[in-house]
Amino acid sequence: MGDEIFFSQYLKEGDCCVDVGANMGALAIHAGTLVGPVGRVIAIEAHPRIAGFLRRNIALNGLSNIETVSVAVGEHAGHVKFTNIRSDDQNAVVDDNHGTIPMKRLDDIVPFDVQVDLLKIDVEGYELKVLQGSERVLATTQVVYFEAWEQHYRKLDYSTPDVTAYLSARGFEVLLRDHEGILASVPPDWHADECVNLVALRR
């Protein structure tokens, strides 16, 4: 089951979707059409060049309900090193000598009066850091849809159980979709040995 189908199942008119790692905007634009003119999408893309493509794609689709933010998202505010890989979906926070971009917590980006109906996170292994900077936002978020892959997580010295435990402690049940879209609960010790998207539903 594709990402677009999942979004279609969970988003309705008037909802708010936050897309962390929006890339060039395919899912953000899809979300924008689903939530309609009274809904809201906050599309966050860290890489300045890709964020430019994101803004242009939103404009080409004539959507005025999508707000774009060009910063990295993490557990604290500051600046981080970020890659500049030509492939638009593989850039990530790194420790070595790359360009520096600003970083903010999601709690500092999403307004206080906004309840997030669907939070999507795809940030090449920085998922736990994003969640750690989202305590306030998570308190009212209904669904978290995020990428999980041990290969990415190991680069930052954590693993899938660290993410699932973090979300479970904040009132979510973490689920895995099969090829037919059926959701099954993820055991506490389960590891994402392949790249998958997990779903965290508010209990």
C-alpha cells in the first residue's frame, strides 16, 4: 500500500498535516488536496535547494493551504552540518565537513493552537531526534507516520526499539502495515532490518 493511499485513509477535509522531510512535495501536495481549503499542511524541507523545488511545485498546483519551512528539525534549536547530495531524497544531518543549516524543534515550528492530525517524518535516520523535539506537538497528534530503518538509525547510535518505546511512552501504539495495508502491532524488541514506514496511532 503506497504512501498516498495511507494519507487518503487518514486525512479528511479540515485536518492538519505536518510533513517533516517534505522533499519536493509529492505527499505534501497530496495532503493539501485531501484537507481542502479549510485544512492546513506544514511542509518542512531542510535542504535549501530542494525547498525551492518544493515551493515551486506547490505554486504550480495552485495550493494556498500549504506553508513551507526550510530548516532541519531536531531535538534542539541551533545549526547542523547537512549533506548536499544531488539525489534529492538522500540528504541528511552529518558530523563531517559539510554546509551548515539552521535547525529548530518541531515544537518551535508548529503554532500552539494547531492540533496535528497526521505527522509524517522521513529524515534519513534523524527520526528519533525529530520526535525528541516534538513533546508539545506529540501531546495532541493523532497519527505519526515515519520511516524506520536500522541502517540509518545505527549511524546515530540508536535502534527501532528506542523509537517505538519513545512513542509508546507518549500514548501511541506503533504498527506495521503489510502489503495489503493491514496493521499489526510492532513488538517492543522488533528491528526494522529493511526500510519501512511505521504507523503510530493514538491509543
